[in-house]
Amino acid sequence: MDHSRVPVLEALEEFRRRGDVVYGPPGHKQGRGVDPRVLEILGEDLFRADVLSLNGLDDRRQSQGIVSQAEELMADAVGADKAFFSTCGSSLSVKTAMLAVAGPGEKMLISRNAHKSVIAAVVVNGVDPVWVHPKFDGERHMAHPPEPEDVRRALDAHPDAKGMLLITPTDWGTCADIRGVAEVCHERDVALIVDEAWGAHLPFHPDLPAWGMDVGADLVVTSVHKMGGAVEQSSVFHLKGDRISPDVLKQREDLLGTTSASSLVFATLDGWRRQMAEQGHDLLGTALRRAARVREAIAKTPGLRPLDREVVDEGLAAELDPLKISIDVRELGISGMQAAEWLRADRHIDVGAADTCRINAQITHADDDRTEELLVESLRKLVEGADAIERQPRVRLPEPRALELEQAVLPREAFLGPAERVPAEKAVGRVAAEMLSPYPPGVPAVAPGEVITTEVVEYLRSGVAAGMLIPDAADPMVETIRVMAR
């Protein structure tokens, strides 16, 4: 296909050339009605590009198929049979994907290191989750994706499962053996969905980890805003093969998605695909070399331990995305949350994620010599200034197995059923009626329907005292917890 074409951007350009006057949404009328104080910050061009697809970029019959053409080009660029744009982020795309495979009461295998949006999908869809627990790394206090044998054992125990949802790469950059998991699933004619939210860049350079569409996945969800070049909330789900019906997938998306899709998202997805198809190999090659230099500099800095290929060599992960630079800061005597706050306050550096043990900085095609040097220099300053950072109470990190909670009730039943708030210490032994997700990365330590333990309460309470954020809790301080009513 001709990847110099950008149907959405071309339609937007034609809309401006025609000078159409719109008597429908959006009400700001291409920025004419926007408060000048808003325009001063956001700019007029942003609102000029905010155009409806129907009766704007396209006619009311969608006869020109502008968005469909852009989706076909995306599918061709990444080796998928079909691609669908989503303007509600991968949080919606994951829900759509799961609905296309399993319905209420049906079983689905799900990596337990899933983002809270996946747990939300379990609640919304009413599926019966079969948790496939990740490989816990006790030394680093990190969860790596489950392995093919973990999936095989789960399918042996639950042969009626309709599909598998695998999360890879993780927020910290470790990757699953997608090909191995796909082979296990397809032996049973079970569909494999890959939540590859952090992997939109993977199809465009051979030195990056495997891209799901190339190694057997049936459906891959990506968040292009995370590692790509589109605006926030831009997501694409990619389909290959015949295990999942494209018609069913499209109708499920129509059920959940917005009827007022953003042309800003469509246009930037379209432009990013063209950029990657034409220049992706060179741009990502430069980013890979840049990330290697950053990782090498960090490794030479006392007190900092970058996550590197040793997790692959040790058999803990199948691959590692070298553009995700995770840095253990515990030798400095501080937490990752403290390191992130110090970098923001003292160096005006915002890292991608931070937890008890580490911070994460991602390198993309958008970085340059200045940002590379700034990151390395700021991390060196962090080391120099670490002694002056006030020590906080220690987070009581549980043993890995203590995070594998018993699922006593279906998440949907627990989340939507009668509940009460009780003091945290009295929640032990009770069934959770809410999600408790340290954020970022947003993987629930407790999911609805799971039995709360002393270890997990101590972990969350001590984490909050040390600066951990749990924004989805009814009580973010975790002094009380919502549990199912007796």
C-alpha cells in the first residue's frame, strides 16, 4: 500500500481548503467561540483540527471511507489483517477485545499482573477470570510475564476457557514469550489477546522485542500514545486470523466506544503510521543507540542499578525492551517514589513511573542529544543529593506468594454487590469489593472478589506512609477498605 498517504490528515486539509461553515458540533466552531485565554495556552490550530468525522471530514454516508482507509494502512504497516482505531485509549480497547472473546460467566485466562483497566473489563464483562500468575522476581520485587507452561497448566485445569489475555511488555520493559503462549493456546483452539499497550513501536525495528502480530497473537491492543507519536487516548487494536470475528469485534467496539470520536486522535494515529512506515527503522535505530548509551552511563553511576539483559539470561523474561530504562534506586537509601519527587522538584525531570524500588524512564524516537544528556546528568545529581533526602518509613514488601490472593467471588459480583467500609485491620479475611492499585503502574494488589490478607494490608498501609498512591481506593489512605457486606 502507499504509505505516503494519510487519509485523515488529507481530509482535514481539504476541509480547511473548502472553508466549510459547520452548523453542528463541536460547539466552539473550529475555535471561533473559544475563550481567548484558552487559545493563548492551547493555540487556535488545536480547535481548528477538532472536526467531526461525519459531515466534516467525511459526508454523512461515510462514502469516502476516510477512517477505514487509514485503518487499512495501519493494518498493512504492522502485518495485521485488520486494524481498528480507538479514541478512548487501550482501557476501552482491552474491554472490547475481551468482550469479543468471552461473555458473562464464561472463563478467560488472564495474567494477574494486569493493569486495572483489565480488571475493570472483568467487572464490566462479567467473565469468570482464571488468573495466570506472573513469574515473581523476589530480588527486584518485580512481576515478569507468565510463561507458556503456566498457560498450559491453566488450560489443563480449565479446558472450557474461551481465551487468554497476556500482558507484555510490562511497565518495566520485560516481555513474554508470545510465540510460545500462542502455540499453547492454539493447540486448544483458544484465542490469544495480547495487551501490548507499551509496544506500539515494536513492529518497526528488528532489534526490538517480538511484535504480537508476527508471532501468533490473534488480537493485539496497543496504546500509541505511550511509545508512539500520537496524542493521549490514541489506541489501536489489530486482528489476525479467524479465531475472532472482525464483525463481532467491530460491534463490541461500537457498544463501548464513543459516538463522538476525536479527529485529533485519528489524525495523529494516521500521521504516526506514515512516519513509522517511512522512517521508523532509522528513527528507532537512533533511539536504541541512545538508550544503550544512557543505560551504560547509569550502570557506571554508584547507587543506581539499571535493569538489563540479566533478567533474560536468568530466565525471568523472554525479552527486554531496551527503550524502557528501569533503574533500581534502593542502594541510595530512598524509594523510587522519593527519587521521582526529587527529580521533578530539583531537576524538572518527570519520569514515566516510580514504585517502592525503582523509577522508569523511556527513550523514544522523539528524544535527542539534549534530553539524553539531561537525563544522565539529572540521575548523577540524584546520587549526589540522595543523602539529603529525608528517609521515610520502610515499605513492608510481601513475599511474592503473599500477593497471590484467593479469588472467592467473581469480581463483578463483588464490585457491584452490597458492600461496607471497615477499618483496614478488620478487612483481613473479608472479600474485597474494590480495587486497590498502587499507581503507577496501576496493577491492583487487591482485585474485587479476592480475600484480603494481613500481608497485603501491611504492604499497602506502609506504602501509603512512604508516598505510594492508591487513587482507585474509596479511601486512598487505606485506613478503611470496602468489603462485601456479610
